[in-house]
Amino acid sequence: MTTKLFLILLGLITTMLVISLSLAQWSFKQGFLEFVSGIEQSRLEKISNDVLAQYVLSKNSWEDVQRIGLEDFINNNKRFNSPPKHPPMNNRGGGERPRHAPPPHQQLLANRPNEKPNPGAPWRDNTSGPPTGLFDVNGALLSGDDHSDNSQNSFSYPLYIDNIKVGELRSWPSIEGSSESANLFAQKQFSAFLIIGLVCLILAGLLSLLVSRKLLQPIKLIMQGVSQLSSGNYAVNLTTNRKDELGELMDNVSYLSQTLNKNRSAKNRLFADISHELRTPLTVLTGEIDLLKEGVRPFNLKNLLSLEQETERLNHLVEDLYQLSLSDVGALKYSMVQTNLSETVERCIQSVSQHAGAKSIKITADIQHNIMMTMDNRRIEQLCLNLLMNSIAYTDTPGQIDIALSVQQEHISLRINDSKPSVKHSYCEKLFEPMFRVDSSRTSRESGAGLGLTISKNIAEAHQGQIKASPSSLGGLCIEVMFPLPRGEK
């Protein structure tokens, strides 16, 4: 994955680098083209001054210019940066002489009076500039070169006399080879671009390598942690100060390891407790059966009832385990209907009143009438009976149990308080764990395996309720179950 991420980052950076350098090269070429264009326009302007002066001296005719040849005007302009100025004087046609005096190359007219114009004459000096041609107003070549078939990088300069166009100068400079200095400059720029691109590419590779390693470091730690969890090692702690999604993922993996470790400990403890609970009645049954077989005890109704009692204890334990397994996996069936909760609680109190009286435990009830709730009546009865039997089993004789059912502001409250012994506040939440054991003051019980509160918690949560335990004002334990109010009663 590190290699893939490195290649992805390097590819992206290289692509952006190539695009940037290409745009820079294109921008340089455009700027260089504008530079050459400015120089060429300036050159054509200077040539036009001499050409127009000769045109005026020839009585507005291009014949003398054709006879001389455009290259002589170009070479003359190369020798003289600007044409000389002369005071106004009369010409053959009368009026003022043109602003610029005829250049020295006009003397060639006297030396070559019979020379015919040669519009297509080749350049005699390739260093004078790019191919240049003189055209009339109709676009016909008068003198110089015609490269009209190559319209790329062409320049034109119109020639005007008294705001009337009389001709046009055209040139076709080569941008790549306009001059030796320009070529050298372009080559240096291209070399600089290549060097810059190569340096940036190396830096991009190093940066991609560092970034890919930095980004994948927490992912590698997470992979190592998950691998340890898969192998059964739940002591994984991925401490990090990251505040991003990877830091949150590392915290979740650490929390998962703690949860798995806690669940494994709880499972091991549960198996140990179950084996202990099963061993006790089985040991008693085995011992009594051996005594009956040896004839130490007579086989009568009393001993038969003792065997039945231990069998019932085993049956009760197995049933509790079955109910717990169903509630843990959410397999307990619930049939939710609108039911009078007050009547259900009163019926449960009547069911356990005789058993509480046998232990000299007084039950007092404060039940608000006609509290309606959407619930599974059979499961709520199971919850109430579990809580009441738990209080009776763990309350010293003589004792007291207070039961209160009322509608509060935000919920329906079922509170069961019993007298001593009590439970430490730090143990209260652990009472709902399967087979949790506290100190010996509340371990004497008549039957059961300590699963009643766990099943009750699952039933309460199935009704979107909550259950909690705390020390009671009577000196024992207070268990409160809170159910949400129906929507119309909030």
C-alpha cells in the first residue's frame, strides 16, 4: 500500500509539474513571439519611410522601387538606423518635398537606368532580416519575396499617402531562428525549464515518499492491532493524539480490545459460576442417592422430597440460563399491547405476599391507579416477580419491603426498597451482571443462580426502559425501573 500511495502521489505531482512547465513554455513562446513581433514591426516601419519617400519622388509610382529592388532599401535601413532629415524643398511636381530626403540608394537609379524591375529577385543578403515583400493595394507582389503560402508568423505593415493606402510591406520571420541571439536565449530558457522540472521531480519523489509513509503509519498500527485481536490478544492500546478520522479509528480499536477482553473475562467467570451452581445440587443429589442405595437412609417420603427439592433447584437454574440466553440474543418474544401496569404490579405483590410472610417480611405498597402502558404483560410480570423474589431472598428476617409505582414528569417509575443488608455503591451497577457475587451479607439465598436481575434488565431495555440499583433508605437495596411515558402523556 505504501508503494501504491507513493506512485499515486508521484504521478499526480508529476502530471501537475508537466502541465505547469508546458504552460510556462507556451507562455514563454507567446511572449517571445510578441517580442519578435515588436522588433519586426519597428523594422518594417523604418523600411516604409524610405519606400514611401521613393514612391513620392517617382510621382506616386512603384517603378523606381521595383528597379532598385526592395533589398537595397532593407540594406540601406540596416546601415542607417534612421533616415536623414532635410529642409523642405520643391520637387519636380511642385509643392513641398517629402519630409524625408531620398536615401543614398536613390543614386542607383542613375547607375542602372535601363534595369527592369524583378519582383521575384532573391535576397542578396540573408542577414538583412526575414523574407520581406512589397505588395500593391491589390495584393500583387512588386518587389522582394512572397511567402504567402506560409501564413504562420506573418507580419504586414500598410503604406499610406495622405490617408490613402498605396501598398503593403509583408514579412515572414522565423520565430525559432530569427537571430542567433534569440536562438541562444530560447535554448537557455528550454534548458532552464528542463533543469527546473528535473529538480522539482526529484523533490516531488522525496515528498511523496515522506507523505506516504507518514499517512500510512497509523494505518499500519491499526492493522497490527487488528491482527493481535484476531489472534486472541486483546491487550491492544493504540494511544494517539490525532484528532482526525484515523485517530478516531485507533480509539475505536482500543475500545474494541477492552470490550473483547471484558467480555472474555465475563464469559469465563460465567462458565465458572454456572459450573459451580450446577455442581452443588448435583453433589447433593449424588450423595443422597448413594446413601439411599447403601441403606443408610430409608427410602421414604421425606428423603424423596429432599431429592425433589434439589431437582427443582437444578430445573430452576437451567430455566434461568435458558431465559438469559434468549434475552441476550433478543429471542424473547414480546407482544406489545396497551395494558394497565398498576394491576400487573398489584397482582405480582399478591403472588409473593405469602412467601414474604413466611419470612416475617412486611410488604407495603403505594401504587398509583390506572397507569396505562404499551407492554408485554407476561414479561413485565416476570420482571416484577424477579425483583420481588430477589428482595425477599436477600432481606434479613424480620424485614421490610416498600413498593412504589407512580407517574413522574418524564417517565413511569417502579421503585422497590428493602431493609438490610445493603450493598456498596460501587457494586450496585454490577448486580445486573450474570452471577455477580458481593460480600457474604447478601449471598444467602433460597434458590436461583443470580440471573434474575440480568434477565430483568434485558426485559426493561426491551421496553425502552432503564433499571438501576442504589443503597436504600431502609438500609438495604433500592432498585428502580423507569419506563418512558406514552407520547400523549408527556
